[in-house]
Amino acid sequence: MFSVIIYGRNDSHGYNLHKRAAISLNAIAEVMTHPDDELLFVDYNTPDDHPTFPEAIHDTLTDKAKSRLRIFRVRPDNHVEFQAKTHLVALEPQSRNVALRRSNPSNRWILYTNSDVLFVPRDSVASLSDIFAELPDGFYETPRFEIPEMLWEAAFDRLDPVGNLAKLREWAPRFHLNQTVQNVLPMRYDALGDFQLALREDMFAIHGFDESMILGWHCDTNLAARLALYRGGPETLVDKVFAYHCDHTRVQAANNKGRQTKMNSLQRYHWELTTPFLEEQAATWGWPERDIEEIQLNKDGLFSRFATGISSTIVPAKEPYRTTTLESYAFNDLTYDLAHTLPFVCDQIVTYARTSNVMIVASRPDFVSYFSKAWKEMGFFGQVLVPSECDHIPAEPDQFEKAPLVDALRRADLFIFEFGYLSQKLEDPIRTGRLPSAADAKALSLVEAIFKRTASSEANTRPVTRRTPRRFVGINVIFYYSSVLWQAVGFDETDALQISVISGAINIITTLIAISLIDRVGRKPLLLIGSIGMTLALSTMAVIFSTAPLKEVAASSVMVVADKIAIKTSKKEDKQKSLS
């Protein structure tokens, strides 16, 4: 009968989106009764190491909502081409078109709405499916009414859509919620994007949403104007269904900066429109040639994939717990419990695309074998690549592929570096102060060398379509170890402590200044100014520290820093001796 199209990403856009979205999705599913009705959620530009938004809130979705929900994951690599052209991190026309292209062809209607809207049929026994089944061909809107935050925050239960809809029927007259705000035709109503009902065949005929509208606002207005040119209308459904929006005006939306908001041109996309068609995107709208992942919560959850991968690779622990130590004699011991480490490594990668290729550089052959098996069992069909330079790793063609490092760097989407002992066996005790053998040292040196080479060349080996790699910035050392560092270059203890206090005060003051300016100046100018200042300051300190003579008393101080670092490292060694 109909497909509902919603888009978003795994963040908290506006305020308390997790609750608003759960309330909305559950309520919409509740008024769907036709077998073909579906909820299409386009998760746009969520970071690869995060689950999609619906997956993140799955525990607050009803079984009925999960059964109707189809998730289309548009990964960050698809957004790279727009980064320099827009301030938005989620694009409405691209998202809605992706879902439209992949909607159920047997459904007659497409309903466009957002992730914090509830629909209440005026006939309490009717569903949206019942209402839409009786409609003649056309284009329809209905007014949006607001739900005060206190009502949906404090009185709605995410998992009780029937009760929430009943409360709305009672509250609407009691609290005077139903106020229609008219707008000029073809917009008809204010906030028209929360309910736009169009024929699927009409949306295909006019080539979907205009994908040149990559700034904020007016995508719904443009659609109304184009459908009016093509179909006429819009007609109203105010006599059949009310739409309620969970108001969230206490907190300013991230993309709404008042006069500074970058908007699509209303003049261009509405008042000057002369045709409903978008011939320039007729063959490309909705990205028909791109492989867009689809996820169904009731069939393919992340937990089931993770659990399958781990359970098929390692056996359950026989003892209730295992003890390791943080004592100094174990600081340099690189033995670890593989069965304990593997779940944490898999946790880092399970959210990535199943087509991803991963390059593993390791000292321990058993780590490579175990991970490769878990990788396949988690549903990945991309390659596990081991550089052929790692000749201490025996080839296992059924588990992973050996390839020259240059080739592996070019093909890999993920890198995992494991620093363990080649000589360690699964049953060996761990963290006993064990020193590396000659073979261990050789393997570790190779892993280190490949790690450095990869880190230095990683940006150059990525395809242009892939997002910018992560960076590490050496700022926290100034705050964490400032007193030690200042003493090391000649300041006495009192002066070093005073400098540390001054540094902290400057940090607080500049933070307050940034808070006061960010909404007026914008994030980008502040980021550029801060980056330039940080570069100059850190460069100056590097010169000072590299040229200053060390005091004799500094040796113990330096050892303290080393100890602190060792302690921090040792806390992580039980979890994972790999970098992913």
C-alpha cells in the first residue's frame, strides 16, 4: 500500500532524538496494516565505526516496527564529494531518493516525513493503510501540530505506541494542541515536510527530489511546487489524519543558526520553477548504480553477527575469571589471552561494510588465523590480507590472502597491527615477566617497520573517494606532564607548577571565548585559527625542548613519565595488543 521514507544519522540532532525517533517509528508502525507497508530509514553518513541510528535504538523499537523497518546505510565515502560544498552532514534529497529508488514497487503511495512525527487517524479504528486505500490519485498534505516537550518527554513510553496515540487524542483538545498554520499554495501548510503523500509513479516521473539542493531548507517546498506542476493540488487530509511533531525548541538544532544558516535558494527552487522534471539527473537520481547496504533488524542485527563470529572461533571460558598483574616486572611482557582479546578486536570492525578488505600485520600466527575465521563468520566477504613480507605467518589460502605490502596497502580499508610474541602458545601463562626470544624480537621489529611505513603513507594510499584518515595530535602531553617537562628543561619545581597553572587557566579562558564566539563566527574559522595557533605553539615547544640541556635531577622525572606511560599501556594489554 505505502512506503514511509525517513532519513537521519547516528547522532542526537536537535534534542533527545533517540526518544523522539523511537516514539515516532513505533507509532507509525502501529497505524500500518497492509502486508506491503514499509518503513524505510536512510542512515546517511554515520561514521563507519558506529552502528546505524535504528540499530543504536533497537531495544526501544517494538517488534511491529522492526518487522516493517528497512535500513539503507549510506556510508561516509558516499558523502566525500559533497564535503566542500555544504555544511550539512546529512543530505535530504540524496537520502530520500536512495529510499525511493529501492522502495517496494507494489506500493502505490510514498509518504515523506521525519523521525519525530506521529500520525493520528481521526477515526480511531482506521489505519493509515485504510485511509490511503480510498484516496484518488493526487498529492496530499496535512497540517503539523506540536507536542510540548514535557508531554512527550515525561509522559510518553517508547514501547507503548497504542497508549501514546490514545494520550494524544485526549491531550489535543485539553491542551489546545491542534492549531493549523496555513501557507501559500502549493505549500499549503507550514512545516509541510512532515507529511507529503505522493504517488510512487509520480515521484519516478519527475525524477525524485532535486539533488542539487545540498544546503538547508526548502526541499519539501521544492517537491510541493514540482508535484503541483505535474499533478496539481495539493489536496488536504486534515479531515482524515493529524500529524504531531515532538517539539524540541529548548535546544537549538545544530544546523539552524538563524541568519547564518546556509539555505537553498527559495527563489530558484520555488518561485522561478517552470517544470517538474529534473532531466539533468534523470539517469542518476537515487544512485541506482551504487551498492547501498540494506539492514533489517529482525533478520540481521549486529549482535547476532558479532556473536556468531566469536562463538564459532573461541570456546567459552572454563574458569570464572582470570587474573593478570600491573606490577613493574610485567610491563614489557607482550603475552596476552587471545580468547579475551579477540572480542574487543572484532568489536572495532563489525560495523564496517561487509565488502571491506582488512590488512593484518601480526607477530602471532594464531591471532591471524582466529581473526580471519571470526571475520568470515561475522558475514564479511572482503579479503583478509597479510603482507607477504611477514614470512613468519604460514599461508592459509582458505582463511586469508598473502599479498605484497604495496598491494595490500592499496586494497585495504582497515589496518590491524598486532604486537605479541611469535613464540606464545594458547595455553601459555600470560604476563609473567616473559622476555622476547630472538624470533619474537625479529617478528616485532618487522611489525613495527610495517606499522611506521603504513602510518606515514596511509593518506597517500587511500582512494580519493575515501574519507580523510584520522589524525593524532600531541596536545595532551603538555597538560598531563607539563610540570615534569618544564623541570626537565631547567625550571625549578615551583616555577614548573606555576606554569602548569597558567596553562590550565589559559585553556579554560580560551574555551569560554570559543563558546561565546562559535555561534556567531562558526566552527570552521575557529578551527582554522586554533590549528594555526596550536601548530606555532607546539613547534616552538619542540624547538625549546630539543635544544634545552637536561638538568641532572631530571633523570628521575623522566623515569616517572616513562612509568606513567607504561602503566597506561599495561592497562590496555589485557584487552588487546593490536591496533585497529
